[in-house]
Amino acid sequence: MRTASNPTTSINVTLAYNKLSQPATITYGTNNNVRTLTYDDLHRLKTDTLKNAAGTVTLGSITYGYDANGNETSKVTTGFAGSASNTYTYDLADRLTSWSNGTTSTTYAYDASGNRTQNGSKTFTYDARNQLLTQNDGSSYLYTARGTLKRTMSGSAAYDTLTDAFGQVRSQQAAGGVTTSYDYDALGRAIKPGFTYTGLGNHRASDGTATYTRGPAGELFGVGSGAGAGSRYAWTDQHWDVVGQFSATGTALSGSTTYDPLGSVLTTSGMVGHLGYQSEWTDGLTVRDGETGKTTVLKTTQHHPFWDATDGRWVDAGKLAVGHRLRVHDDKRLEGDGTGAGMGGGGPGHQLTVVEVRNYTGDKRMHDLTVADIHTYY
């Protein structure tokens, strides 16, 4: 792809490539702000920098580092809300074992089945089916015979989750007596007033309050309020997280968000729309006891169960099935090139099709699946 333009939303981008056909620059508007991408000797994204047309003002930058296994070991950000020098370590199975933002450190641990048993100060226990049973904050969980989440208990409160025969969450209770209901179309996509999609996939075009401008592969280029007139350009990192928004001629980011490795929002400022972690749409539903003050962000996606960013797990793992598409990579921090150019090329973020599901555990992220979880794939 050389150019992408949408007159309705005022989005206009021009891409240039290096000799290996990797995106090298992305120019926004007509010769305005420019995003420059560089790569290391193994063709992994090294720097991602947004500057003004003259190259004299840096709006933001991301610098990545890797280990010999291709795991992302560092991510240094500038210009974003909550910018930090992040470092990551991994075990011999390439699972994330620690994360530091330069100020605080978080430790992650796993049991012999690969279930996450520790996330910082939080600890978890599981049953013989690898279903999350308890947390050290007093939360506990009940499941149906088929393995879908039935009830979440926190203190004296209990919140029911109802799923249909297809493993789709139909209703979710939350604090304050609030119950949110969900409906789906024939393709398994969440539907509600204002929801529209791009083509037959799960890429949301609008949600009733914001409009999303996308490229031919569904990559996110812009976000705008209402019908999208005068949309902002979107900045996604190589994990596909929406980390920034900006104008073609601005000298600072219009909005930005920082996430922890499991998707909880750490800092956000001035963002438009509802796309966030891994570019997924979030509904902001709170499913924990109001006494704890914990907020759990759930995603509504086509081929995924609901992701609980607070606990780092899938609320309903039963929705993963044969034929589903997912992104996988040895590095659990990587998922997609994040350039908006859709140039994965079989590298980080390449997609596989599930042929047989053997041992999918409810706490794992979709791109954390390993050969032990998926018996056969291509």
C-alpha cells in the first residue's frame, strides 16, 4: 500500500518502504508530520518516532530492545502520558516473568500447566481443568459444566455471567445492580445501536460515539468523534495497542494512553474513541465489588472471549474454537507490527487458524497459546 485517503474523515497517509519492503516512513496529511521507523539487523522494529515535517520537533518516540529469542526486553517511550523506560524478563518458556517501568517492578509466576499464579501482589489458584478458582483478594469463581464462567464472588457480592450455546456472553452483572446484555450477529460480532463493521471481519467502523478509519487490512489509521469529520490520526505500537492520537500539523500528541503488559490502563489523557489494548474495543464494564475499587475492562470481539485486563485472563475461554483466527508469536509482548501499514509479513503478529483445540486454559492471553495448547495449526 502506497497511500490511504478518506475525505469524509480527513485522513490521508503516504507510506514509503525500505529495501526489505518494511514501512520506513508514514507521512500524515500533505507533507506534514512524519513517522519514521527503523529496524535492527534481524529486521525487528527498533525505533518508532513521530516528528513534524521539518524534523525539528519530536511529538513522541518508542525504542524497542530484544533478547536472542526475539522477546521484547525493553520499551522506552517519550511524549506519551506515563512515558517510561520499561524492561521485561522471561523464563525459558518465553513467558513474561517481570516488568519494570523504572519506578516499580511487577513479578509474574506460573504453575506447571502454564497458568499464571502471580501478577505482582495478586496470586491465583486453579482447578484440575485449569479454571481460575480464587484470588488472594477474596474473589472466587464458579463455572458451568462446559467450562464457561457462571458466577464471580467478591466479598459478600456475587455477579452472574450468562453465556449462550455458542459460548457468547449474553449478560454480565456488575456492581450497583447493573446488568449489561450483549447481542451478536450471525458472524459472532457484538451488536448494539451505532455499531458498524468494516466488511465481514471484526474491525469496528463506528460505535455510535466515534468513527474509526481503517486501511484495507483493517489497520487503524484514524479516530474521530461522531461521524468522524476531522478525525485524529492513530498511533499503535507493535503490540497493536492504541498509544497515541495526533493531528497532521500538531507539535504534541492530542491524546495518549499507557498500559501494563496485561492491558490495564496506567495513564490516559485526551483520547477519543473506545479502541485501546491490542486495538480492541472496550466497554469499560466493571465486574468487581465496588468495595475494592477495582475496575475490570472487558472487550467485545468477534473471535475472542471477554478479556479481563485487571486479572489478565479470559472471562469466557469457551469461545475459542476450531476455525478461529489468532495471532501468535514466541514473544508474549509482540503482536503485530503496529505501524498501521499491515506489513506483518509472517513476523510478529502473523495469523494462524486453529484446527484443533487441545488444552486452552482460561487465564491465557490469545497470543500466549503454545503448541501445548493448540495441537495442530497452520
